[in-house]
Amino acid sequence: MAAQIKINDREEDRKDDQDHKQAVKTKKKDTEKRRQKTAAHADELQERLESMEQEAKEAYDRFLRLSAEFENFKKRSDREVSDFKKFANESLLKEILPVVDSLQLALESSGEGNIPAGGLQEGVELTLKEMLRVLEKFSVKPIEALEKPFDPSLHQAVMQEESDLHDEQTVIRELQKGYRIHDRLLRPSMVVVSNKTNTKQEDNKG
């Protein structure tokens, strides 16, 4: 009887040991599954994080581009408004220039005795002075051309004259005064430009 009890006890101990091992094995499997699941979830979160970081970077790049485009648009608009304010009266002012030319010519003629001096001459002088004041008010200024090197961006050469008194391509006469409005050419100066005397021809003639 006692022997049978011992046998039963051993079988129960063996069964308990097997149950314990099975429980440990099951627990390890569950732990491994949880670990794998956690790792997979972590990988998924990492991918989502990287994707969100890339989207944020692309959005920031688009923001920078749009900001730069807007700033360029703003500068361009400001420049266009500024140019419009500066040059809105350009056509009208250009029409005034021939009147100024006529007044200046009248004064030059009076100096040569073609127009009687007196009230008429004073009236012309006052009118010219007022016209020049109006031009200056709108930032229209005459171009200084006489005795200056010829500049095709400012001067219009209508003829050349030989001269030993000036460097070549120097403005020696001004037929019509040119004007600027702000930094833009309103009308070029019509000029006569110097040209060196052909010494070889002179020597041959001699």
C-alpha cells in the first residue's frame, strides 16, 4: 500500500513537472509573440514617423518656395507701382519739350538781334523759366552733352565734323538738347561729333 502511494506521488510529481515545463514553454511562446508583435508595431510606427517627417520637409520646402515667389511678386509689384508714379506723365512731358526748344531758340534769336529786346524778350524768358521749373518738378533734367565723349545711349549723332581741337568722338555741337526723366532717357541729345582730320589726305594735297 505504501509502495503504491509512493508510485502515485512520483507520477503526480512527474505530471506537475511536465505541467510546469509546459507552462514555462507556453509562457515563452506568448512572450516571444508579444515581443514580435511589439517589434512589428515599433517598425510600423518608425515607418509612419519617417513618412510624416518627409511630408513635413516637403511641406516646408513648398512654404519656402511660395514665400520666395510672394516676396518676388511683392517687389515686382512695388517696382511697377513706383515706375508708374515716376513715368506716368512721360508722354505729356515729352510733348512739352518742343515748346521749350522753341522758347530757347527765340531767346538765342533775340541775342542775335532778330527779336527786339524788351517786354517780349522778358516774357519769353519768364515762360521758359516756368517751363523748366515744371520739368524739374517732375524730375526731368537736361543732359550735359557739349564737350562730352559721345555716348550712344544718350546722344544721337546727326553728323560728324573733322576737328584737331577735340578728341575723336567728342560732342562739339548740340543741335537739340536731350533730357532724362529720373534715370530713364526721355529724349536723346541731337549732336555733332568730332572726327580726326585725315592727315594722310592733307599730306597728299600738300
